[in-house]
Amino acid sequence: ILRRHGYLAVRREPLGWETLDCGASRAFAVADHQVAHVYVQRSTDIKAVKQLLQQTTGIDLVLDRSEQRPFGLDHERSGELVVISAPESWFTYYFWEDDRLAPDYARTIDIHRKPGYDPMELFINPKLSFPKLQIAYRLAQKFTGFRYYMDVIGLDASPVKGSHGRLPTPGREDCEGPVFISSNRSIETDEIPMTAVKELALRLQFSS
């Protein structure tokens, strides 16, 4: 969406694939399941980008900095906009428009280079006729000292049938909300604000 409307820029690499050019982008997104941080370079673009995203199917909320505060998301490194998907939707990090131009890491497990979480790393590409043979071939390359990519991940995101990240639906907190599990009964309570989890974890780790 951001690329189609001229906000996101890509760089064409010598071997032909595209990579995200964050510095040259007026706006780009870092996606994580049902939440995405959208970084907007120019403050004058924020309103237009927000309106664009609000009109996009599959998006429920688009929060600017003032609207992020009640959710505890107004961190200094948060995006100028935080986008929440609709309940049955989620965000991919895909920034290319043609799979033939997808970067080399797209078909591999590479959490550090991908600009967002990729649940497709949990699946073997169903289009591979003999996936185990492909994996064995890549391992043989590794053991014989050749440079290799374990490129067995598909780019069709349709196998992903579930996601998370949204707040629970009002009235369904008991079955949709996250669960904090601890063997220490001293912190037992009916509800824990998500912003308190860090302090609780530190207290449990370092208290005597």
C-alpha cells in the first residue's frame, strides 16, 4: 500500500532483487502479526498516510502518537503511526510487488534481515516437489563448504490461519486475552496490565 502510493522506496540490488530502502522512504512499516509500526519521515505526511491506511480493507485502527498513549504504545521508538489489523487479518512484511524480485532472504529463515515478523518461516514451501531432498541438497552444500541458502520458505502467505497482537474483543477477555503463568503465588491477581509485565518479570527473577 505504501509503495503503491509513493511513500515506500526500494533499492534494486546487483543480482536483481529488491531490498527495502528505509532512508529513502517517506514512510515504511515494520510488521509484527496484527500490529505494525509505520515510520513517517516527514511530519507533513502523517495525516495523509493515516487517512490512506484508515481506508484500507483489513485495518481496524490507525493510531497517531496522541492516540497511542492510552494503549501504552507511545514509546520514543514507536512509529509515528501504529496500525492494528481487523480481527481476521494480519500484516506481512512483504514490500515487493513481484515475487521474482523478492530479496534473497525472503525464502529463508532470517529474522535479522527481514523488516518484520514472517510466520511463513514455520512452513515448508508447498510448491516444492521434494522438500526433504531440497533440504538435504542444501545441507550437503553446507558440509562441503559451499555458500548456500536454505531457501525452502514459500511466499504465498495463505497457509497462515491464525495470528495475535490485537487487544481481546470486549467481553471476550477471558478466552482471548494472554495468560501470565508463574509458580510464585505472591503476584497472583485477576488482571495484570501489559505494561506491568516487565517489572513483574524482573521482580520474579531477582527477588530473594
